[in-house]
Amino acid sequence: MREDRAEGEAVTAYVTGRFRRCMDKLLTLEGGYVNHKSDKGGETKFGISKRSYPTLNIAALTRDDATQIYHRDYWSPLHLDEFASEELASAVFDMGVNAGIGRAAKLLQTSVNNLGKPLSVDGHIGRATVAMVNSFPEELLLDEFKTECCRHYDRIVANDPTQAVFLKGWKRRIYGSEEA
């Protein structure tokens, strides 16, 4: 929590319009409270899982609580306000929430490499990654990132067939309204 914020003041007063739009899109995808028996994250609300936040009362989580967590633990570490493309920032944010920020960063860095530009795949987005990401035409890198995310989910299911129940939904999530 920022020190210049009054106690109890919502994080939403300190975020960009881009974050707000991407957050609204994310919450539409995540929905409300879920406790699916096959979900390895366990109990979730707004996409915040008990596995990732074991001390949090998931059922009592508010939208503002989720917004603060997402801004602090996902959006800011991924440096998504620095991306030229809001659509790519949104896709990386969503993948970070669904698979972890380190995994999302690695998938993005791998995508850059797949497109012929050498970049260390270290799972951390810093200046070099942001500069490289911003050097690509939006659609080219976005398409490659989506493809790499699908490969990631295919590997999960290949290694653990019990997760196949989620595959179609994961791919729909990546491609939006497009056929997965």
C-alpha cells in the first residue's frame, strides 16, 4: 500500500485508465466466487485464489480488495503501463493472473525470441523486455503471444489430463470471442 494514500482509501484513485479498462475486462472473465473441485488454485473470487493467498478470506473479498491485489501484485510488476499496446498489456495481465506473472513474462519473452529478436527468458519484465516488446507491430507480437499461451496450456493438459476440463475455457479466454 502506498504511504501517501490515506488509510482505507481505494487504490482505484491511483491507477491509470488503461489499468481500469484491463481490470474491468479481467473481472468479466474471472467472475465471482468459484470453488471447482479440479481447480488447483482452490477457492477463488474475482480470480484471486486461496492457493496464492492462503491467509485471505476469499469468500469475503471485495472488488476493491481484488483491484488492489491485482494492481500491486500483477499489473505493476509486469510494467504494463509501459507497453505501447494496451491490447497486449491486457493479454499479458490476464495470463499473469491465470498462470502467474513469471510464467506470463516468460511466455512473452519466448514470443519475442520466436519472432527473431534475442531476449533473455528470465521471467522478469524490465527495461530490455519493454523496449523489445514496443519494437514490434502490435498484432504480430500479440498473435505470437496468444499462440505461445495456447502451447503452455496444451503442455499442462499433456502433463496432467485432469486439467483438460479447463482447456477450452483457457483458449477462449486467450482469443476472446474467436473460436479457440
